[in-house]
Amino acid sequence: MRSWLLGRWWGATAPVRLSRVLLVVGTLLALVPTGAQWISSLSSQDGDRDGPRGDQRFVEKLDRARSELFTGSLVYTKPSSLELTAGEPAFFRAEVFGQWRAPQDGRASAKVTVGGQVAVKLHCSGAASCALISSKRQPVTNGRDEKEATAWLWEVTPEKAGRVNLALTVTSYYEGTETVLYEKPPIVAQAKVEEAPKDGGAFGWLTDAYGWVRRTFEELALLAGALSVILGLWIAWKTRNSPPVVAQPPPTTDGGPSQEAGSGQVQSSANSTAATGRTSGGSPPGEAP
């Protein structure tokens, strides 16, 4: 009985209660933007009251960071030692040490005030352009016993013959921000860019072909000379090791009718010659005619 009465009462008052709930929720949603604006205004007022104090703290941090800077050494490639040719890239290197160090490899050096995050920049103008191929910012610490340096490397690309202007700067930043603690005045220098070697132009292929033909003939001549030497040595060896040639006497035949006839003719001719000589020449001395 009690549950039945409760159900009738809830069913009668349900629309009223639902409307009240919706009214409360709508009021709260309307007040949320107003409350957010009020809270933000309060925070901005507090920030305005703490602004000078916050700026003062930041300035104090910067002063402390500047006081922690130290004297280091900048060692870099001498611009005069760069052999620049139009169209052929070269490399420029710079290093920062955490202590003063005189260069020992023929490079240039300068004292710099550094600390924390350091950036070394190379600015090029004129006949060449420069491109950094290492990290832009690198940490440099005050290590008295440190021997290794933080290095930067650029690729210098000459575009034409002439002069290239180089400006090298070293900047120390506050932590990872863009706030500069110290920047060394630029080190300015110039380098010369030579002209690229000229090719043969439209008839360059003739020069190349002539050189190829000449080299081919020279190689063939060397090959022929080597073959002739080898052939001469082989002939000499062959001649030395071959058996000697012995002359053979003329063949002899047994005496026959023809040989006897020839002998008789020769004998009779000799007799007649001797007789004729005695007749025509006279008697030998001591004999009477």
C-alpha cells in the first residue's frame, strides 16, 4: 500500500522535478564562462603584480649566467690557405676549446668568451656560398684538462672567379633560448677564387681523340718492341742449340767405259801437248837439234 502511494506521488511530481533539474543545470552552464573569465582576470592581476618581480628574477639569472662565462680558444682554417676553384667545393673548419690553446697545425686562433650553448657562424658573400654541415649549437664547458674541442664544419662552394668575403662569429646563448649572453665581434677575411680550367670547347673531343690515338700507338709500339726482343732471343737460342752443318764430298762412281774413255782422251791430249812443245820450242839446252 505504501509503495503504491509513493509511486502515485512520484508520478505526479516527476515533471516538476525534471524541470527544476534542467533549470539548475542550465544556470550552471551559463555561469561557467563567466567564472572562467573571472578566474583568468584574477590570474592576470596577480601576474601584473608579480611582473616586475619576475623580470627582476630573469635578469638576475642572466647576470649569473654571464658571470659564469670563461675564456676559451677559437681555432679555425686560415682563409688564405683555402684553395678555391670555381665549381669545386672546399671545407672550412672551426673549433672551440674550453681553455686557451695556441694552434699547432698552421691554423688561425683567437680568444673568445664562451659558456653553455655556443653557436659558431660563417657568413660568406661574393664569389662563394657557405653551408653548415654540422650542428648549429653545441655545448662548450670550462674544462681545464679537456683536449677535445667542439667542432663546426662548412662546405664552401665557389660559384665564380673573384673574391669571397668571410665573417666568422661566435655567440653564447642562455640555455636553450635565443637570449645572447655574449657575442664576439666578427672575424673578417677574404679568399681568392680561381677560374675553373677551360675545356677544349666544341672541338674538345678532337683533342681527346688525338690523345687516345697517341696513347694507343705508344702502347702498340712498346708491345711490338717487346715482341721483337722476345723473337730475337728465341732465334738466338734456337741457332745456338741446333747441330752444325757439315759439307758433303761429291759422289764417286766406279770406273766404266765412259770414265776410261775420258781418261784416255785426257792422256792423249797431254802427250800431244808435250810433243808440240818440244817441236816448236826447239831442243832443250845440251842437246843437238
